[in-house]
Amino acid sequence: MTFEIGLLLGIILVAGILFAADWVSPDVVGLGVVVALTVTGLIPKDRAFEGFGSETVITILGLLILTAALLRTGVMDLTGRAILKHTGDSPARLLVVIMVTAATISAFVSNTASTAFFVPIVIGIATRAKISPSHLLMPLAFSSILSSSVSLISTSTNLVVNGIMLQYQMPPMGMFELAPVGIPIAIVGVAYMYAVRKWIPDRASPSDLIGEFGMHPYLSELVILPSSSLVGKNVGEAAFGKDLDLNVIQVVRNKTDVHLPKADLRLNAHDVLLVEGNTEQLLKIKDTAGIDIKADVKLGDPNLQSSEVSLVEAILMPKSPLIGRTLKGYRFRERFGLQVLGLNRHGENVRRKLSQTPLRMGDALLLQGPPASVAALQEQNVVRVLNAIREDRPRRDRARRTIFIFVAALALGTLKVVSFPIAMLIGTLGVFLTKCITPEEAYREVEWKAVILIGSMLALGIAMEHSGTAAFLAGEISRVAGQAGPFWVLTGFFALTVLLTQPMSNQAAAVVILPVAIQTATKLGLNPRTFAMMVAVAASCSYLTPLEPSCLMVYGPGRYKFTDFLKIGSILTVLIYILAIVLVPRVWPLR
């Protein structure tokens, strides 16, 4: 072993410790690796930043922008709701639908994006069904990861593996080349999670999550417009709970007649509904035909309908002149030119109209109006502004064109009309030119840390080849495991990749292991593609710890412990290994 090989292995060890300890951000660790490789001469200076301009990074960037466009135009929201509204309140049925839906979407969209999309929906469903969110959140994260080996774009790890394969002059990975292994893994994994659902700990009650993840409940008033399709329907048919995640508390008719929201109560034009819902759901009302927030309907000031409108959450502090007064009695709108869209009183249900409810210290108000008016309100110590809310209402009128562009870009890459990076760039250009999403919105939504990490860690693969480290490790593994047979060599690489995937990112683990695996296969006279596919499958096997991004997103809200993932994930990892060691050599023969 040369000094350069020992130095590189030392850098990898330090990077692995930093990834595991989480003392600094993973992208910073990645940049540190690039600097260390360049300063020590382990990588040629003209190739130090080659990873940032690689086809892998360009493909991932384009895919992230297209995913942001799907979210921005409400495609994922509409799809999820169309599926989830038919589940009812059965925990078992909820679990199956959530896992199957998440796994299906994650086959074509980043599992991180899929999990991020479903977390608030799942928490909302658990709250309405009065079951613990922890029963649903871990299966959500695991099912999102399970379909990582279905398609090339299921996870950025597959794109990284594909990029390294190209560096070794291997044919590129097909769009669904991994599917013969990935689909059985997804099916068995989902079935396993359903079978062990009672093992999942009950650590979070629905009430624990009030105030988190936009689940902060606000009381608001809606009005049924004359043009609404809801006119003549009863409350049960309107399905406010299933379709809009809103709880109807009262129906006010003719300003004074108050009705309980019984399922058979018929709705009339101009009925006012007292509802409870979180901020996100209240804002979606603006895009629902036939109903609107009452404050928006009665806007008398033209300035409140202009683009210069902010949406903020504010709380009543001690000595506020609003304490003990009603909004109507204080003439709040006339004084400040602001509309109150919602009221939250922690720990108590408010059953009166907003304008007639005496306010208390600690009440939270959802305010809409000109920024100058909000500032004036705070300067006069009427309220204390907690935070501004981005009112990013989905552009649903552009949903169809976004779907068309996304599918067209995938088709161009899949059919090899153009290379996959070019196909993603064509799709990105398409959503920009058709204004499905603006560049500013897209760049804001892109997970730049992931892009920087992948670009940085690709340099490590170059260094392993340039310094001879990959060849050295391949020789050692060949010497130790070569006599045991190719299946044991594959097993060794699966286990090593899974081990490194826990503290490191999936992409980083693949970058470290794959060059070694390819070199080993070559030395043993075996098919390197078999080893590449085994590493791709193993790199997405992140169930033993909550360090995978999808698992981290549910770790907090599910109130899980570190050992919960080891308990549920260990058997799942063994099942995936059994499937992989049987199927991978059959699909890609070793010789």
C-alpha cells in the first residue's frame, strides 16, 4: 500500500466520521473532501471540479426543478388527495393506501420529495382519524425508499451509479433496467411493513403535533357563492373534511340563523360556514370554485386586492388594546386596513363568529393586508408579528402542461432520443418558458446541499481511480473473498455498501464502493454490471438508522427513537438482501 493510498483512505475515514457525527453539514464535508484531495495532490487540479459539471449533477438539477414545477402547479397535491380521500378512517386501509401511493410516486420522483409532500398530509389524516401519526410516518418513509430501485430517476443515487458506470466505459443504465429487482423489493417491503405494523411504536398523539408542520388550527369563515356547485347539496355530500381538510363547526344562514353541521343539512347560496383548518388548507380555499374566505369576499379597500399584500401570523401580547374587545367593536378593518382570515386560541374551541369573539391575550390571528399596515399595527403594540407566510397558491391552470412536459422529458431520455441530462434540461426550459414555475421559485426549491454534496463526492471516485486506491482494494477483496465464490463477493459488497450508507449519504457510499466493486469484478473475470446493480440496490437500503433524509423527516414528528429504526429496519434489510442476491445475478449474469 502506497502513501497516497493510505492518505486517501484516511480522508475517507475522517469524512465518514464527520458524516456520522453530524458536527457539520454533509455538503460542507463534501467540499472539505474536494479541498483535501486537491491540496494533497490526490486528484489532478484540472479534474477537481469535474463532478459539478458532470451529467449526473445536471440530470439531478433538472429533475429537482421539474419536481418543483409539479408541486407548484398542484399536480402532486391533486393526485394525493384524489387517492387518499377514499381511504376512510380505517388505520389498516390508511396504511396500505399511504404506502402504495408513496411507493408509486417515489418510483418516478425523488423519495425525499415524495416523503416531504406526504408528511403534512399523513399528519392531517392521522389527526382526523384520531390515530397516532407514528403508526403511519415510518411506513411512509420506508415505502418511499423501497421503490428507489424501480427506475433510473427514483433516486439520485441511481444517477450517481449511472455516472460512475459511464466513467468506466460501461453502457448507461436504462430507465427501468433495475425494475425486475426493484419491483419485487417494493412489493415485499410494503407487505412486510403492513405485517409488522403493530411493532411500530405509538410515540406521538395527534394533539402533540398541533402547531407543527402548518398543522396550527385556525378558525375562519367561508361563504358559499351563488355560482357554487355546493348549493343544494348537504354537508355530508360537500365533504369538506375529506376534500379540504376542514372541520365545519357551524352554518350561519341569513346572518342570525345558526345550524349545526349535520350531514343532511342543505347548503344555500350566501351561507356562512364557521370552519377550522390549518393555514395551508385555508389558503387553498382561494382556488376552490364556489367558496371563498368571507374576508376576501367583502374586501372594500382596493389596496387589499393588489399584489402588495402580505399574509402574517400575529399574536396578542399583554397591554394590547384588542384584549377584551371584538374585531367589530374595535373597528379593526376600518382602522388598519387589514383582514382577519383566521383566529387560533390554543387549547379552546371558539364557537362564535370572528367579528363577535372577545379577544384574549395569546390569541393568534391570521392577517392579510398591505405590509405597511402590518408594520403600523406592530408599532402600536396591538399585536406582535410571529412570521410572514408565503402565499404560494398552486397554478392549477398549468398543471396539464407541466404533466405533459414532465412525461415528454422522461420519454425523450427513456427512448434515447437525446441523452438524459439533455432531456432534463429540455424539460426545465419547457416549464420556465410556459411559466409553470419561475426560475426564482425553482431555484428556491432546489435542494442545493444535495447538489453540492453529489458534485463534491464524485471527485472522490476520480481520486480513488487516479491514486490506485480502487485497484488496491479490489485486489485485497479478490484475495480474501475470491476463493469463496462470486456470490460471497457480491454479499460482501452489499454488506459494505449498506454499512457505509448509514453514516454517509447514499450517493457518497455508492461513489466510494462502486469503483472498488467494478475493479474487483474485472480482476475476477466477472460481469462488472452485476456488481454495479448490486451496489445500486444496497446504496438505497437505508433502514437501520434515521440518517436517510426521508427518515429524518419523520423522525421528529413521529417521536421515534434511534433504536426504532434498527428494530423495524433490520429484518427488512435482510429480506432485501435475500431478494437481491437471488435476482441480481439472474437479471445480470455474473459471467
